Amino acid sequence: MSDLMLKTAVATKVRVNGWKNTTVEAMQRRAADKGQTAVEYLGIIAVVVAIVLAITGTSIGSTILDRITNLINRVGN
């Protein structure tokens, strides 16, 4: 085997092993985050509920509906 091929093979093996180890470590760290996702989902749901309540509790909802309807009618004509 030539010197260049040997250097290339060793460099490739080092990079692949480094990538493999980094990937395994990242997956292991991610597996420990099981509890966070439920809290994050609850936070997102709370924000969506707050937005829906703000839209339905004020005249913003009807204003948005009227503007969308007007835009659709303009496209249709």
C-alpha cells in the first residue's frame, strides 16, 4: 500500500470514528430529555389557547374573517 493511500485510509477511519462517537453521545444526551417534551407541549398548548381566547373574546376575530373574505372575493372576481 502506498504512503498516500495509507494516510488517506487512516484519516478516513479517524473521521468516521469521531463522527460515530459524536453521534452516539448526542443520541444519549437526547434520550435523557424525556421530561422536557411534555412541558414544552403544554407550553405550546397554553399559548395557542391564549391566542384563540384573545381572538374569540374580542372583535379581532370578526375583523380577520371579514378581511380574508374580502380578499377571497377579490381573487374570485
